[in-house]
Amino acid sequence: MSDFIGETTDLLRRTPDLLRVLLGGIGEAWTDTTDVPADGWRPKDVVGHLITGELTDWVERTRRILEHGTSMPFDRFDRLAHENRDSDASLDELVERFATLREENLTRVAGLVNEDDLDRRGLHPSLGEVTLRELLATWAVHDLDHVSQIFAGMAGSHDAEVGPWKAYLGILLRREDPAAVAG
Amino acid sequence: MSDFIGETTDLLRRTPDLLRVLLGGIGEAWTDTTDVPADGWRPKDVVGHLITGELTDWVERTRRILEHGTSMPFDRFDRLAHENRDSDASLDELVERFATLREENLTRVAGLVNEDDLDRRGLHPSLGEVTLRELLATWAVHDLDHVSQIFAGMAGSHDAEVGPWKAYLGILLRREDPAAVAG
């Protein structure tokens, strides 16, 4: 296993436990607020979106690159697939579902990808040619991006409680003005 | 213990394990980049800043409110105290130091604060009058704010590796332009 694959899957392997520590059994007072006030996502939406990635994106696109190269573009990613699929599940159930899928997918990728494959190319329907290395790095950074979104929603749930300290808390200021700078 | 105290300390109690899961034994490829390109903080700086909060801020200010009310303002918080103090420590050592301090401080606060105390007031040197409830809520949201900063640095460490997908990854775009919107 190359350094790149080992390093990337090391991050990917941490995300399920991270979500368990952050969200397991936590009260709705922390999880019932969206990351941004308008059209935002609650933590439950974010975990649902991560589940969609495990179901339809990362490993499927890895296979597409290995089997078809740039001759067959990736399927488009449905960013809202979780909305109907997960409406009856609890947040804890979704975190466990994600953890199971992630573990299965890391096993699959370990069996599919070698260091020599990382420069192989696929065709993204909007972005054009991409490499397998870029796909795997994006999988990991996508985790970081969306877990940050969970943090923003959790912070937002206590926007009113911090009183005047809000002026120092960039995570709250940026929910309303992305360019805000904490004092 | 009131719902507010229980709910707030529930979040505060999770942060050490969160940092262990995220950072424990991880390679420098993920941790040697700052959250923003200019004058940013590496994960090690962020954990150092959280340690400073445990050493000099949250519990000290709680005591100040309970002992002096608004008659004696809080001491100012040294946002850069970690720079010299922690330069020889490893990231893993800092996470464990933080975990020990946090556990001690949660025990202290449990012995100091009752629900009836939450509306008691203190004097912030810049913000003016604040309540103990606001101080405790800020302690928790401050954790979320700074752990998000760690995520931004970790994502930034792989900025080049994601290739054209950067256009979709807000966590990378915002490092360079806070108002950027992912495509």
C-alpha cells in the first residue's frame, strides 16, 4: 500500500468514530439547528449525505475509473437523496449505518486499488478528466467539509445562549455572513 | 443539575475523545498545514489554545463571577500563550494534556455551579456584563469553533491533491476567500 492510500484511508477510517463521539446519544438541543439559517442542513442531513456518498459515489466511481477509464463518465451524485430515504431513522441509527458502509467500502477499495492505479483517469460529468488519486483525496476532504457543517449546526443551536461573546465566535458569525471576521 | 448545565457539559466532555479520534497518531501529512494560508493555526496551535482556555479562562472566570460578581473584571485571555509554552510537545502529548485539564475542570465546575447561579453576572474587560450561563455556553461553542479550525487545516493539507474537485469543496475555497460558495 502506498503512503498516499494509507494516509487517505487513515483519515477515512476515523470519521465513523468521530461521529459516534460527537453525536452518540446527544440531546436534540444540540442537533436540531441547520448549519446556515436558510436552506441549511441539520447534523442528520449531513450524515445522510455521507451515507449517499458511500452508497453511490466513491467506490462506484473508483470502479468506473478502473473498468472504463475516461470512456464512460461518472453518474451524477444526488445531493438530496437522503431527504426521503432517511426521514424515519434516528441520528444514532444513521451514524451506525454510515459506519457499516464506510467499513465495507474501505475493505472494497483495499481490494481494488494499488499504488500503480492512482494516476488512472476517469471522466467527471462536469469537471472533466480526474485521476483516481484526486477521487480518493476528495473522499477524505469531503468528510472534513461535511463534519465541519455538523459543527456549524451544533454551534448555531446555541447562538442565543452565548450572549455578547458571539462577536468573538467566527463559527456563529459566518453562519449569517460568510465573510465575517471574529473580533 | 439543570438541563442547561447537563447539556453544556455533555458537549464539553466529548471534545477530548473527539481530538483523540481525529488526531491520535495521525501522520504529519494531515497536520502540518494552517487553517488559513496567512497567519493561520496548525492543529497543534489550536490544541494549545484550548489548553490555555482550560488553564486560565473558563474555570477562573466562573470563580470570578461567583466570588466577585461585576465588581472585578475578568483577566484578559492570552490568545498566543501556547506559542512558547507548547513548542516542544508533540500533538499527541498536547491532546492528552488537554484531556486531563478538561476532566479536572468539569469536576471543578460541577462542584462550583448550580442551576440557581446561571444568571449571576460578571464583567468582561471588553464585552461588559455577561452571565455565567453565557460563559458556559461560550466554553462549549468555543470548542466547536476551534475544532472546525483543525478540520480546515487538515483539509488544506490536501488542497493540491483533490484537483478540479476543489470547486465543490467549500472548506478549501473558504481558506482563501471566506465568502466563496462551492459550486
